[in-house]
Amino acid sequence: MSLPSSVDVAIIGAGAAGLGAAHALQGSGLSVIVLEARDRLGGRAWTVQASPEVTFDVGCGWLHSADKNSFVPIARQLGFELNKDLPPWRERAYGNAFPESERDDFMRAMDAFYERLWAAAQTGKDEAASSYLEPGNRWNPMIDAISTYINGCELKDMSTLDWDAYEDTNFNWRVRRGYGALIAAYGAPCLVALNCNVALIDHSYKRVHIETSRGALTADKAIVTVPTNLIAEEAIRFSPPLPAKVNAAAGLPLGVDDKVTLALDDAETFPTEGNLRGATMRTEMGTYHIRPFGQPCIEGFFGGSFARALEDAGDGAIAAQAISEIAGFLGNDIRRKLKPLYESRWARDPFARGSYSHALPGHAGDRAVLAAPVDGRLFFAGEATSPTFFTTAHGARDSGERAAKEVLAALGKP
């Protein structure tokens, strides 16, 4: 499609937030366009066919807090099958790499840490979560590893108040055809200009001027839904500058979480939906999901500075690490049964530069700062602006809907 020269509302980013905003503006009578730098919809939600037998969510894969997740009714409306099986995180351990007595001891240590963290948050002081690790506890490195999976960062970089603000109802479902596929289908009716990278948002005029890789356009209102790292690093510039937004985004950096899927030969000899990890006593470790949906594969998951280091090591490093670690758990013979299919490298993605946001210690309040409108013309959405469902696709979608309602209110529309 050709880029219009003028619209009522321009939405920057066709991830869940931008698509949520576009849907909320349908039927408003306003001309709306979504500007997307990539050649696809979904942002950090992306499903690929890794092999004829394996569907792989390169990005988000779990509908967290599913009983409150706005993508659940959307999935049903669009005919996407939901899987409600319990996730393999605490149960379904496979092999002897992490014996049950050790697992139980680890879970007690982690639950006790979470209780201390919760109590600390009730004081209202915003500190590093690592402050509440029990000194000398042998499980501390692995508790830190769990943080890298959940938050994309180690506990030293995690705000206690932000941790406490997150709403987790412990219902975690999946989409059989892929969460990324669901979000792409959700966005299909929206007017989107792909391969349209926004470089400058000039709000010094009565109308907002937007410069993109496909030309310029003007809009009465703009909704910015891009990841925080792009704002903090000024990959998208504002004129006049918005230092409060840049600083807030810097306080909410995207951590790193990466996934890999490995084809598994002789898969029927392995359990479906199994979990594999070891008592490694280190933070630099992966966790593995055996045969998700019964597929002939193993998914690996790495987080935090270890995931970033694996990305820096180059293509294939994540898969190589996964295979080596699995072989260490199950024996060297497993190597001949595993073949790399697909791996993510979100920190190296120029339009994401990370996976999902966490508040640095002392910066939990930055989510509200980032979400606040500017001059009734610039509006902000994205998972990092969600007060309770940050890091999630539904939190992003809901924030886009919230920003759209702010636009309508600014225009005096019901």
C-alpha cells in the first residue's frame, strides 16, 4: 500500500499494543494507519514453522493470567484452539538431573525468597530484589536463573516494587497454532504499512509530522507503541525532545530471553510436555521443554546476561549450548538425536533490542511516566506501560486499547 500524506491517527508499531489500539479505533470515523518497521505483524510475537512437524513461537508463547487475558476471547472468536494443560515449570521433571529431593529443597528456598520479597515490597521502598536473597544459600544462583527467565535480567537489576506490581493469576495457557499466529490474525483487518521505519516524530507543529523510511506523513494524534530500548537509545527521535520519556524508557530496559527449538529423533520414547533442567548451582543455565504439544522437538530457554552472551557468540551458539547442556543431563548419546531448527536473538533484533521490560531498582514508577500522554497529541502504549501486566502480550494489547480511548477522549468522542 502507498503511504497516505495525512491521517487522523498514526500508530507506530504493529505489535500487540499497536494492533490493540487500531482495533479500539475501528468504527470511530477516524482515519487510522499503523506504521510497522518489520515486514510482518506481531512485533515480539512471532510464530514460525520450524520444520514440517514443529510450530515454534520465536517470541511469546504463553497466555499468562489466562483467566484475565484479553487474547483468550479473541482466540475463541478467531477459531484458535487453546491448550489448558499445566505448564511444565514445577512438575513433569524428566530424568535424574534434578532429583526430587533436590527440587523440593530448591522450591522451598525459592518460595521463601518470594515471601521475603513480598514483605519488602510492602514497606514501599524500591530496592534491588537481590537484596533479599538469603546470604550463603546454595540455591541463590538458580533462584537468579529463574529471574532471568521471568524478568529477562538478574535480580540485582530487578525492582522490588515492580516485581510486586505484576499480577499473576497462575493460569497459563497456550495457543496450538502459535501465539504469534493468533496476534497476526488479530491484526489482519487493520490498515498497516509494513517496512515503514519511523525515525522522527516532530510535534512542534499543530499537526504531528512523522518521518519514515517510506516518506513523511502528518497526523492529528500519534500513538507510540515501540519497545523501550528504541526510545531510550533514541532510535526514534522526538522534536522537541522528550527527556522525561527517554529517561523513563531507560529505567525500563528490555531484558533478554531467547528460545531455541531442536528436532528430536525417536521422540516417542520421550514424554510429552516434560521439563528438563539440572541442579547446576549456577545462573548461566537453560531450562528445557520436552515435546511441547507432543511435537518431535525440545525447546530451550535462556535469559539475562547469559542469553545476551550467547547471542554475542554468533548464530548457532544458543542451539550448541542447549545440545551440550542436554547431553550433560541425559548422556552424550542424545546428541545424535538433536538437530537445531530455529533460535531467537531478540537483543540483536534492531526493532526490539531485547525481549520484555523490567524496572530497574528505584524505577517502578517509570511505567506511569512512560504511559502519560503529551500535550493531548502524543500517546504511549506497549507492555512496558502496563501497570500490572507488563512483559506480556495481553498487557501490551490492553495498553493499546487504553491509549486509543485517551485519543478519543482528547477528541471529545465517546
